[in-house]
Amino acid sequence: MPSVVCLSGFPGVGKTTRRKTMSGTQFDISDVYDEFEGIDPSNAFGELMTRMVNALKSGEELIVLEAMFAKGSQQRAMCETLCGIFGASIEYIELYADDKTCIERITHQYTQGSRSPSETKRYLARLKMFRDFSPQHLLDAGIALAQKT
């Protein structure tokens, strides 16, 4: 039975670092944004799902996806539906880090890049996420840490 592992979390929590330690066919939504400059988020996620489906059709046994995959989101619902169609198991690995660490990581990544208009737009959108969603992120992180102890 094929397996799909979804690395979930805010920008800067360590999804890419974790993904690089894993085997399997890997897809990162950031690559979609890089390939299709100006693509909107729903189309980017659709492209990520297309890549997953093509990998399942070609017989890949382990597929690792990197995106936010927020709890209760349409992203999760779509991924779960497609996995069900192709008889694949699905697992979410939710990663957390404090806001300061996340912002430092995404700022470092941005300053090391080309600082192109598309990178600048993505960087500003990532920072905005923390302003808009930070309290829920911290709550989820606190609950996850409490459950580990």
C-alpha cells in the first residue's frame, strides 16, 4: 500500500529540514511557486496534488509532501480524498517552532536569496501569516508540546 506523508506547519518551523532527512518521492509547494511565478495559492496546491497523483499512478510507494496542511483545511480534505481513491495511507507530521525562530529562519532564507520581486512577495506573505494567525499557531504549538510531556 502506498503511503503519503504530509509535513505540516507554518513557514520556518523546519518542514524542509525534516523532509531532507526522509526517503521517498518528495514534493514541496515552494517549488511550485518557483516554477509558476505569480500562481495563486489554490492553483499551487492543485499542482502539488497533481504531482502526488502522478506519483501514485506511477507506483511510488512513499510520497512526502511539504505544505501548510492546516487542520480542518480544504488542503487536507483534498489530499485525503485523493489518497482514498488511490488506496494510499496518509500521515500528517505537524511541526512547530516559536514565532521568533520562524521569522528568523524565513528572514535568513530571504536575505540569502535573489530578493526578486516574487521572493519579496512570498517573504512578505509569510511575515503576514504570523501577524494574522500567530495566536492559533502558538496555541497549537503549546498543545502539541503539552501532549508530548
